[in-house]
Amino acid sequence: MRKFLLILGCSLINVVVFSQAKTSTFRDTLDNALDMSTFLTEKKGVLPVPMFITEPAVGYGGGMALSYFHGSIMEKGNIPDITSGFGGFTENGTWFGGLFHLGFWKQDRIRYMGAVMKGYVNIDYYGPNNILSTPIEMNMDTWMSIQQLKFRLGKSDFFVGGRYFYYDGTNTFKLPIDIPEYTGKQFNSTLSELSLMVDFDTRDNVFSPSKGVYAQIKGTYSDDWMGGAGQYGRLTGVILAFGDLSDRATLGARLETQYASKHTPFWSIPGINMRGVPAAKYQGNNTNLLELQANYKLNYRWEVLGFTGMGITSPLEEGWLKTNQSVRTIGTGFRYLIARVFGLSGGMDFAWSNDDFGFYLVVGHAWAR
């Protein structure tokens, strides 16, 4: 679903480019404002999608996806299947490329997502539980594959399903040692994980919700016989809740907890994922976070927002990793209702944490699931 949101949102660039030639296609009949609803409901075939990367952990960058829409929404009566090839790079030498497919089958009673990707990622590594005051450079040269299938329970708001994740790569740590012959410490890593999940979703809109609840419980298991890096497990719980404060204001709350067993490899330990916090900077066997976001409508199309959050990481073992770590965030942003029929908004967020700053191009809600 996140990749589908990326496709819809990045299509805005195409809208801006082509709107001069096809003004009526990108204008809403209600207020004559710029709107993608007609384009998205009627679109089929190949769509070029620019991508913009603003993740602080890897630097700024961009890329392109060529997405094929298997029919249009008007023809299918629901979200069409989407197949896409994509690739991109960032300023610190990170690059990636791959293929993915999204399937919405049996009138959205079955949801499938599959992807395979090659990545070459350069990232600052702060150690388990953010133990290193000065990060070391880590490179991950890897192949990844994800296969996910979910089934709706009758006509209810519950989905049950499973996911298989495979990761095979070579990791290299580059220590700050001024020796020409030293190229870093290198080792191979393999993940082979099977997850089972239960979802509950009553949101009024999966793109930019203002009411309802989304909840997920997910258990992940790995073992030697699966081809992974030993026996370990993780548990994840997520609750997103949205409600009205007034006719113009809405409030959202996000509560997330993750637990990883004692022998989980460091490259699979959970981390704090919030705007303003670089990826993999705050990791621990147990992570908890709470985030709040308030949106205020200026008019029918535009709204401003503010958000704040706190995350805590905890290790399992005593000793040099016994200290808990915490991070606080605060930020602001704006949204424009770019596709009225879908309730889809897009815009930018600006976020600060303890020692970092980041800005993000956001399609839909930043907590999109």
C-alpha cells in the first residue's frame, strides 16, 4: 500500500507537466481547482513516476518508476493491479533498483504485494541502542525479496495474512582508521523471516484519514532451517486512531511497540521510525513510540499540521548496553487535497529531533499503512 501511495503522489509531477495540454483532465468540476481524480480513475497503461528521496540517513536523491496500470479504476470498479519497475540513487552513493506488483483481487477481498530489489546502501551506523557517539560508515550490498498475502474475513474490517522476507547481502564497516590498506571489516548476512499478521481497519480513508482506527498485530519468526541467521523472533503492535476536534481540526495518535528476542541479529533489531529521526540511529530489542499529529483546514483544499512524538529504546542484556535511549521530535507541515475522489492529500513535512533535522515529501498521511 505504501508503494501505491508513492505512485499516486509522485504522479502529481506528471500532472503539473501535462496540465497545460489537458487542463480539463486535471481540474475538479466542483471548484475548478487542480485535482487528479479524473486522471487517476481513468488512467491505464504505462505511467512514468518521478521519485524524490529526502531520508537523512542516506542523503538527498531521486529516481524513476515505470508503472503499468492493469486497466483503470472505472473499468475495474476498484483499485487495479499495478506492476512497476523502479530505480534511484542518493548523494552519498546509495543506489537501488527492482520490481514490484500490487494485486487487489476478488473485489478487494484478497490483497497481494510482491517485490524483489537490489540495493547498495551507505548509512551511518550508531550501534545497538545508539551506543556510539560517533557513527561508523556501513555499506549494505544486498538482494531483498518480499511476498505478502492478506485475506479479508467475510465482509468485516479484519484481514489476516502472512509475509515472507528474504535478505542476502554483504555488510562492510568502515572504521575511521588512516591506513591505505584498510578497506573495512566485511561479513555476509542472511535473513529469512516468516510473519503472520492480523489487521483491523475502520478508517474513513486509507490515504489521508480523519476518523477511525487501524490496528495490527504481527509476529515474525526465523530459524536455521529456513536459511536465516539463527533462531529469533519479533512481535510488533501498532494502533493508529483518528478523530475530529472541531469542524476544521482533526487529531491523530500513533502508538507502536516492537520486541525482538535475545539472539536477533543487529541488522534486524527494531528501530525508532519517526520523522526527523535518521533510519537505524535508535535501535533496541524493545522500542516504543508515541506520536501525535493535529491537522487544521484553512479551506477546502489546503491544511496545515503540527506533530510531536517520543520514542524509547531498551536493550535486553545488562552491561555496556544497559542504558535506555530516548528521542523526541517536533515538526510542522502542510497538505493540499490533490485527489478529491480518493481523499488523497500531498505536501511536505519539516521535523526536528534531538540532534537531527529532516524534511519529507509526503503523499497521504505520514503513517500510511
